[in-house]
Amino acid sequence: MKKPFIALIAIFACTLSYAQIDQNSPGYSIESIGKVSTRYKYIELSKQEINGEYVYNLKYHNLEFPEMRDMTNVRFRATDRELDDLYNKILIGSKMKKSDPITYINLDRGRLGISRLTSGQVKLLYNSKGSSEIKWTWLTKGQLRKVFGK
């Protein structure tokens, strides 16, 4: 009877001693710019200031097909103006014709493809360099504004 009780106390002691308090250093706080979460997708844009530069993280997860693991993180450095240019290029994608070719932008360690999906929705495709796998999601104009904090 004593051995299980001592083992239980040891497990609790070890678990509590490894509790994480705060892993973010005060100089590198992460700020969420905007996010969209629906039944079919999760998209978030956040930024972090590191050594006077902004590092952005565009994270999206396509939840439309539960059997697929369609998720990506795109980290990139940009100024406020470059981020606005990226927003405008994606917004232009919602106005493209379906027959227009995909517009590609080099971003992070890959390229971001922008095309029109249906009725003003924009489709984002991300392909890492050296990989044939394409991660994609889609946004309405309102969702795009929300993600970019506009």
C-alpha cells in the first residue's frame, strides 16, 4: 500500500516541478494581428519584433477534409509597407478572372500563389522550396481584412 502511494506522490511532484510558467522572453512578445476560425479553416497572422525588424507568421489550417493534414506556417520579414503590398496583392487576387494565371510571390522559404476561387474569394497556395506539396486555403474579402487587421 505504501509503494503505490509514494509512487503517486513522486509523479505529482515531478509533474508540478516541470510546469511551464512563461517561455516568451519580454523582448520578443508575439502580437496577433488578426485571425479567422470557421468550421472549414483556421487562419492567423501574427507579428513579432526581433532586433528592430518585424517577423510575421501567417499560419493556416484547412479543416475542410479532416483526413488530410493541410497546415502551414509561413514566417517572413517585412516592413509595414511591404505587408500592405502583400495585402493588396492578395486582395487583387479576389478580383481576378478564373482564367487568369496564378500570381506567385516569393515568401519565406517558398512561394505564395494567389488566384481567384469563386465569387470574390481568393485562394492562397503555399509551396516550400524543394517540396512538391502545396498547402492551400481560401478567404473572402471580409476575412482577408480581418486577418490583416484592416
